[in-house]
Amino acid sequence: MLLKFLSAGSISVIGTLGKIMSRTRIKHLALATMILASSAIGGGVAFAQYPGLGDPGSSTGGAGSGAGLVPVESSVDGGQIPIGATAQVVVRFRNEGGQPVQTGLIQLYPSSTVSVTVASNQCNTEELPSGAECAIALSVKGLQAGPWRAEMLMAHSGRTRLVTATISGTVESTGDSSNKLTSDIETIPDELDFESLSSSQTLVEPVILRNITSIPIDISSIYIDSSDSGGYKLKTECERLEAGQACIATVSWSPKLEGRSSGVLVIEHNGPAGVSSVPLKGEYTPETVEEAELFPRAVPGKGLLVASQTEIDFGDEVATASAITVSLVNAGDTDVNISDIRLSSSDNGLGFKDTGCSNITVLEPIEACPLTITWSPTRVGSVFDDVQIVHDGARGILVLPIRGEAAGTVSQDQKAINLSETLSPTEGFSSGIDPIEANDTAAQQQRAATANENMVAPRSNTNVAGVLDGYKITSFAPTRAIINGPGGSRLVNNSEEVVLGGVPWFVVIQKNGIEFLHKKERILLLFDRSLSSINRVQASSNGSSDNGATSSNNTSADEI
């Protein structure tokens, strides 16, 4: 009776149902009856309503539900990035699967106009639940003007195992940098210009190197490529730069030739670009050389030795021993060590005293010492000489010109000689020598032997006679003599005191001159034997007969 209610279309369904029932071994006829009745009511082809009999593809829940992790936007607009600048682009992903998803390795494939690195990854912190979203931030740096594109591949544990996203945009040019490439190491400045240099000195400029990527960069080599005459030098300790870290390199320029100079600072590293560079340039236009001044300008950290006079001028009509004192002053900010004082010539009667400035003098800042220059003319005419003071201050040497005009000469045989600074008048005669017996030959020899034990050689280029400068012996005898000096003529006696130049001297007449003693000072005035009457008579007798010469030799003119 049931078949009467089935339509013709249902007959085919019954046949199909019979096959299904045989395969699935359905034992309950009531279930088959329900299926047929439902098909009859529909008036068309019957579809199974039981889940186990439905379309096999319907179990996936659609195309998206089986994919697992998918991008929220398959193509992300990165916008416009200025060349050399870095922009942050965010890419979002959603888990559309039915199970939590874990993310894995991320691979980036940027175009040549940009460099792309992962700045932040929120997808790998923990499993992403079904229906949840996560974000990955990318740092995009513009290297060259033009369009840019980057493909992002990320592995995950979903059914498709791999998800992709595309980021694109444009790199803008700024100014004249449309064809300019930037590297992973940013240099500040990107071009080092020393401009124009006119003075002879060294210029030093810094170059800052900064890692603008998110990964460490090792610097393998830094050097300057230029010609030998460029005058560039480099000093740096940059070896490794962490992300965002910076270091400094100093470039010094000491030009050797006039004109333009150029070079390149090259930085080789293990970053994606591999190399960075900074152009170097400058121009040297030296000024016209002028005559150097006598005293240099003060230099910080150096002593500066100057004199109270720029020239030592003895004037005209000089016929006696003269002396001029100048002050040497340290006008710098550190000590000055005077290592040597010397005269250019030694045969013109010039000398200097070492009672003030000497070869081992140290002058503190604003300290001074006296330098006394003496002149006993050896010939008539002009003197052109210089005194040279060698020191460790600015310029290293001070040269003072010495000028003068001599109208007469001063005999060098009559100059005062400093013998020693050991014997006093009392000590000189404490050995039992009677001054009254000074003209006795044996006593003179004993006196000379006693003096020679403490005698020192006169210092070269110096005159320490002091106030006895300019005095000379005009008449000489064994017990008394006449000396002539600035105060006129004086008669001095053996073993007596005399005041000369405000100083009391004890007089000892020697065979070849007069010895003056004051405390520990021993000054000797030599007598020029050519001035004696004996020599004059001998010179006169050489032009007359031999009888006259014999008569003259019997006359002694040394007695006063």
C-alpha cells in the first residue's frame, strides 16, 4: 500500500536507497520509510538529511575554515617612504581554522629599492586560538626612489602550513638624492667638506657611524682612499655596532699641496649592503708668506719667551768695556726651560754673564731673569752679532741682534779674570806667607802654588769680574801699581785694601798682574807687558846701534 503514494520520481530513489541500505546494512524499515516519505513531500529529487550521508566537502565548513591561518589583508599598502627614512608597516593574520595555530619561520623578499626587517612579532608569543588575530611589524627603509614591494612568507601549524602577504608602496626622493643609495650604516654627515683652508694647520672633523638596522653589524675595515698628497688621516675604534648603536671616526686634514684635495672614507661591514662611504674634500689656498716677527704669539699649553728689548745696541763711540742688561720674561702659561745661551761670534769682544739667566734656568709663567751682555771692543768699527737663547717654549729659540760702533779697542790681555770662589783674604794668607815678602821669588812661588790648588779655569764666553770691568793696569811695579777705570786712575799697594766700584778689595800684586780678593771672589787683572818701558826701550834700540841698546837695557822703567 505504501507504493501507491510514491511518485514516479521516487521509484529511482527507492532503487538508490536499496543499494545504500545494502551497503550500510540498515535493518529498520521505519528509517527507510521516513526517507521516502520526505522525498515524496519534496516533489523532487530526495537529499539525505542525515549528516553521515551528506556531501563529503561540507565537513570542512567552507574554504576559509580549513585553511587555518590567513592574512586579514592579502595586499598591504605600505604608503610613501622618504629615501633614507624607515617606516613601520603592520601585517595582521587571523586563525580561521578550528584548532589553535602555532607560527614558525618568517622569510622576507623585498625589492632592491628597500630593505625590510622584522621589528616585532606578536604571532610567535603563544598559540593563536581559533578566530583570534595577531600582528607582525616590519621596518621598511627606503634605499632608492621608486616603487617598492616585499613578499612575506610565514610557516604555521595549520592545514596549509604556509601563509603569504604582500606589502607595497613608493620610495620618495628628496632634493638631489633621487639616484642616491643608502646603506645599513648611516653616516653623519654623509659628505665631509673641510671647505677652504688658508693657514698652515691641521683640521679635525668627526664622522658618526650608526647602525640603522635591527640586527648587529660587524665592521671589518675602515680606511681612507686618497692620494699621498691629500693629507687625510683616520682615527677610529669602530668594530661592532648593535642595533641602533653608533660610534665615531675622526678625520684629520693636513694639506701638503696647494689646490683642491679629495678622498673617500670607506666602511666595509657584514650588513646587507656590505659597504658605506663618505666623500671627503677641501681646498688649500695658502697666504703669502710674511717676515716672521721677533716674538711669536702665545700658544695654549706652551711657554713664550720674550725680551724687554728687541735689539741690544751699544751705540756709537764705544772705547771701553761696556755692558747692557735685558730681561727675559716667560709670557706663556707653562714653564720655560732655557737649555743654552750662546753668541754667534767669539772674536769681537762680546760676552755674557751667568749671574742671571743661565743655561739651566727654569722660568715659571710671568717670571723673568736678567741677561747681561758685555762688550770689550777688539777692533775699531761696527759689530754685528746675535745672542741665541734656546728654550722649550713656542718657536724654541729667541735671537736678539747685537749692534754697536767701536771708536777704540780694549786690550784682551788686561781683562779681569775670575779665578775661583774659594779663598777669602784671611784664608789666602793663613798658610804663613808674609805679604811683605811678596816680591821675594820663593814667597811668590809658594803663594802661586797655594792659589793654584783652588783655581778653576775661566768660563768661556763669560765675564764674571763684575765691577772690575773696564779697569786696566797702566803702570806696574812689584809693590804698587796704577790702574785706570771708569772712576779715573788709582794707586794700589800690595797687601792693602782698596774700594773699587763700591766693593772693598784686598790687593795682592803678582808677577804678571794684580789679584783682587773679596770674600770668596778672586779677580785677576793682567798687565800688558808690551806697555812697559823696557819693551819700549828695546823696540827703540832695535833701530839704533848695539851700544845704545846695551845702555837702554840697564834702565828699569817698571818702578814707580
